[in-house]
Amino acid sequence: MPFFAILTLFPEALEPYVGSGILRVAREKGQLDLQLIDFRDFTRDRHRTVDDRPFGGGPGMLLKPEPIAECIEWLERKHGAFHKIALCPSGKPFGQSRAEELRSLERVLLLCGRYEGFDTRLLEHFGFEELSIGDFVLAGGELPALCIVESVARLLPGVLNDERSALEDSFGESGVLDHPHYTRPRVFRGTEVPEVLLSGDHARIQRWREARARERTRERRPDLLEARDGEQPHKPSNKTRADTTNEH
Ligand SMILES: C[S@@+](CC[C@H](N)C(=O)[O-])C[C@H]1O[C@@H](n2cnc3c(N)ncnc32)[C@H](O)[C@@H]1O
């Protein structure tokens, strides 16, 4: 069972989330162990200081390395070595393929930054992998840490009701985006469910879904097709959706 330790200054903000939904299910089923650790508890001064001004000047504060280092050392003495990930907007982009790799690691530590982030020496000293969840800047690493843990948790056996879901999702087995979905009612505000989905012809439905997924990927994420097939990026055409919905 993978063990995730999240090092944060705001464990109370994460507690309700990790105690509900998929993360609760994964923990209750014994598929995931998760611990929230407040690295402020490893400060040694009266004011429990975790930040300081950056050398060289500039705006904002940085996280001091010592409390985090002591927290990591305490954790590793207790449980053994962890694969260490620091959440950083300047890190490598996190994606589904990394989630798949992380699920087979025994112990993973996720370090949540605040303020202007970390003293680089801390990350170098402990050999951190630096990961970003996207090209935008949040106030802290807590949401990115939850994104990573949840994306791994839903890949663990027995966590999803139907394990095919994870394979058929966007970025799953096919490597492309998911196809559009429809449920009852058959007519919603004047728009009908595509006839093929009511046909009961599973082979035809499958072909329709694959075509829609490919079309959507070409429009929204041509880079995924390129990566998968070496396909050239799609040039916008005048072809409308109506022209393409008969593709079987
Ligand atoms: C305000 S940000 C620091 C930004 C940093 N000075 C920079 O420009 O790269 C504070 C913390 O939020 C987290 N964070 C913000 N955006 C993130 C992202 N896109 N991916 C991962 N972590 C992020 C990191 O832990 C970071 O240390």
C-alpha cells in the first residue's frame, strides 16, 4: 500500500478533503495510507518561525530550510526512505503518466510550499523531484498535493467502483481525451441524445465514441495525438460538428 506524507503548514485545511470521497474510500479499503504533517512543529524558536527574508533582497519571504529538514529526517527515521516531491510552479509538469508511476512507490513525501517557496539548497540536499500542476501560480502547494494524491488514489485497485473507468478516462489507455457523455432525459432543453447511443449496437457505439474522442482531441489537445501517433497538429478547418457527427 503506498504511503503518502503531506508536509504542510495547513493540515487543518486538508483534513476535511482527505476524509471524504475517493481518498476516504482508498484509506478505508486499506489501499492508501496518508498522513498530514505540520512542519511548523519542527521549529525550535519561541515564535515557531518558518519563514525568512531572501538573500539578495526582493519581495516576499521564503520557507526556512531547517524545520523542513528536521521534519523529513524525523519521518525517515520512523518509516524509512521516501521519494520526495516538492510542489513548485517551476517544476516539471505533472501528468497522468507520472501518477501511474507514483502508484507503485512505497513511500512518497509531498512538500507544500508557501510564500515565495523554498530555499533551493533544501531541495538539492534531499534530492527532491519538483513538480508543477500547471502554468499558473497558487498561494500554496496544498491543492497541488491533493491533486497528485487523488490522481494516484483512483488508480489503486478496488478504489473506483468500476476499474475500467480509469482506463477509459482522458489520458487513459487510448492516450486521448474522453468522448462526450449523455444520460437521461433523452431530450434536454431541445437537444436529443445522439441516435447511435440508443441503438443497442455496441460495436457501432464504440466506433462513434472513438471518433468523437479523436475529434475532440484534435480540436482541443492536438499535442496528445502528436505524442501518441506522431500525427501532425490539426489545422483549423471549416468542417462543422454537423459534418462530422455521421462518422461511424
Ligand atoms: C506563491 S507560490 C511561489 C511561487 C514561486 N516564487 C515561483 O514563482 O515559482 C507558493 C507555493 O505554492 C505552490 N504552488 C503554486 N503554484 C503551483 C503550481 N502551479 N504547481 C505546484 N505548486 C504550486 C508551491 O508549493 C509554491 O512554493
